[in-house]
Amino acid sequence: MPSETRSPRLAVLIDADNTSAKISDGLFEEVAKIGEASVRRIYGDFSGTRSKGWADVLAKHAIIPQQQFAYTTGKNASDITLVIDAMDLLHSGRFDGFCLVSSDSDFTRLAARIREQGVDVFGFGEQKTPESFRQACRRFVYTENLLPGAIKDEQSTASADKPLQPASAAVPLIKKVLSQEDTEDGWVNLGTVGKQLLNLAPDFDPRTFGFRKLSDLIRKTNQFEVRQAEGRPISIRVKQRGRK
């Protein structure tokens, strides 16, 4: 029998000291869109109250805790253990990607090293995460977007919580992408736009602006024309002067 195409094999490594357990459901739903979470490990001191929230959801998501007692104050031993494990897993050659879950810029060099090996890194952290770590990842997802109720459901008329950024904040980056595409009439395939947005800004995500779909975000800005012929993909271009 011909073998089925296997989903990318991922190692999910979570920094419990810098990540809220409230994102656990959304986190693994997001990881499932990328591939198979073959390794699920979390690092922290679960003997204290700080990581109790994670201790309550470990079994639900089959996460293996890596206990690190806080023997001294200062540099977190959990960070060091996570890095050691990541390098061991990297050199095993068994993984297609790593999901580093933390808002700590200390993992910037780890992300860069993994990518130097030709392996993808997907970062997950709060909006406050330093740019250095965000840019070191192939893609970076804000964990605020993974909280329950963070984004309005398409079928719901209820408003979601206030988005992290207004829709207008996405306009300059979208216009930059369109300006880089050499087309005679200015129209660019939406899929191409989406890929280039992530190339320019690994943390770009329509959910940051309150929308699940890029097309909905673009329509909301009222700065672009959108067209879709029957049976054809969506294309966009900067709105021409004089058009509303």
C-alpha cells in the first residue's frame, strides 16, 4: 500500500513561567493547523502556585512536565533545560518544526539556531514579546489571539473583545506588499499577499485586528478594491482615487 503523506512532525516546548494556561486549548488547536505535536513538553516549577494553572491541564493535552525546582533566584533553570532539550531534539533529525511557547527574548538565539539547521520555528507569545524573538521565527502568533472569545465568530453578531490593534494599523504593510508585486493593473492574488505579509512580518495575523480572515480585514479598512470572479480566487489592489 502507498504510504499516506504524513503531517509535519512538531516539537512543542512551553515555558510555563512566561505563558498562561488559559491559552492551552487555543494553542493546540493552532499547532494542529501546522502539523502533528509529536513532543509536548512544558518547563517550570510546578511545586509552587505560579504554574498551578498548567498543572490542571497537563493531562488534557498530554503535556509532559519537566519539573525544575527554583533552588536559587535569578536565571531560570527552566529556560536552560528547555534549550538543552530543544538542541537534543533538533540533532535527532526527527522533527520538521519547533513550536516555542514563550514571551521571553532569551529564546531568540535558540530560534535562530534551529532555523539555521533548515527547520521551521513557530513562536507563540504575548504582544509584549520583544521583536528580536518574533523576527527569529518563521511565524509568530500572539497568544492573546488564542484566548477563548478573543475573535468574533463569523456566524455571531456579538462583538469580540477589543482587538489588539485597529484594522487601520494593517494598511501600511498591506500597501507595501502590493507595491512590491509587479502587475500592470495593480491586482494581486490574495493568497500571494498573505504569504508575502508573513515573509515581511512573521507576527502578522488578521486576528490581531479582530478578524479571522485576511479578506474580511482588507474589506474593513476600506482602502482596497476586492474582486472575485466566479470560480476564481480573490484579488485585491489599492483603491483608485475617486472610488469609494
